[in-house]
Amino acid sequence: MEELIDDIWHVYSDGTRADIPFNTVEDKVFGWNSMAICAEIAGVRVWVVTVNDTHFHTLAKGTAPRAERYRCLLQQRLQRHFPNETIHVACKPVVLREKVLSRFMYAYRNCMDFYRKLPGEYPWGCGHLYFSEHRHFYKGRKVCNMSGREQYRLFRTKHPIPQDWQINENGRILPECFVDYEAVERFFRSPRAFIAFLYVRKEDETAAKQEIYSDYLESRTLQELRKTANRYSINYCGKTLGKAPFEVRLKVAGRLIREGLCGKNASLAKATFLQLDDLRLLI
């Protein structure tokens, strides 16, 4: 019987778009630091993170509301910074132990699609942390030694940054400050298991890419559907869908069906905060 895991989320953006939001070192620093800062605000623990020119991947642990807040904060922050790009952040639960292990390794190995060195050497990942005797390759500058104005200029948030965090010469928050590598080591249980998952078969990696992209498209569809549903809900009762009474949510679902925007299916139920069985009340 497969082992079920609670509260693990794959948070990522689409890597197939032509947009290159993280094209410069400065933009990569902003994207990287945003993941650390938003995780701190939302109360999730990051297990792995990697940023490349076109997209990013993280695996995080936290409750569903916290994971959704992490996704929303991250998307809002990135969209403000890249106003000419279309930023969409997906957040998908990973519930089977084998899936968590493979999703982790997918994010960990993601740099190998374009970077011809091991993940531990990739500067925009955290591959050097796991099962390592020397986690700190170098000491950075501590946040507590920076003025409030300098912190705001670098991190661009009014939320208090942990004063024991450290940054490198580019201003990037060191991964050991916010990545929960010890939880990852406990989850893999041994270096041997970690190495075994590191060498995934090519066909398994291709299947994972296809599944992730399919999940991304579904997530994007749900988000766009929910935007429309929220607009209808505000027109009906002056409240967004999540705060609207059941009758309004059901009314919105019926309108979406009538207008041909969605079928009577699980996607519609998710988008309107309903149970699938609730949709049977619609004629």
C-alpha cells in the first residue's frame, strides 16, 4: 500500500513560455529572495528551490491555506516586479511518498536541462545542502548588520526579515537560511535513497514533465475560471466567491455552465468552492 503524505506542495511556474523573466542576475536574485520571503510570511517550509531563466520550482510543506497564501503572495510579488511578463504560479498537492520523492528530485535536477554540471554546483539552487558535511560553502553578510533602509531596498518588503539570515555578494539570501534540508534528509531516510532517486530514468523524467505541464494548465484554467466567478459573485452579493453564501456560489456555477465556460465537473466545483455533489442541484 502506498504511503500517503500530508501538506506537501509543488509550487512552480511554466517553463514552456517564451517569456524570460529571470534573465539577469538581478532578476534571479529578486525571484529567489521572493520565494524565501513569501515562504516566511506564509508560514511554509521550503524543501527545495531552483530558479532558471524562464521559470522556477519549489517544494514546500505547510497546510493548504498556508500553501495557497504562499502561491498568491509569490505570484503578486513577481507580477509587480515583471509587469510586462505574464506570471502564473501553480500550487499542486503531492500526496504519495513516491511522488514526493520524484517531485523533489525533479526540482533538484531541473538545472541539468540547461546547466552542464551537477545540481550542487548550480548557483541558483540548493543542491549542496543535502547530506553534506559542509553546508556553508561560505559565510554571507548577516541581515542584522544592515540598516532598515538597506533591507527594504534589497528585499522590497515591510515584513521583518529574520535577522540571522545571511546574503551573498549579489544580495541573494543563502539557501541554508530558509531551506529545511534536515526535513528532506529525514524524508529520504538515507544518502543511498537520495542517490538512487537522483539517477532517474529518462522516460520517467519525460513522464514527470508531461504531468507537471498538464497540472499547470489545469491550475491556470482554474485560476482564470475563478476570476470570472469572483466577478459574478461580487455583482450578485458584493462579496468574493470565497466569502459568498452557498446559494450565491451555486448560482455562479450555474451561470458559468450556461455561458459555456465550464462543464459540470470537478474543475467547476474547485473554482466555485463547491463539492462535486453540490453541482447535482443544478438543472
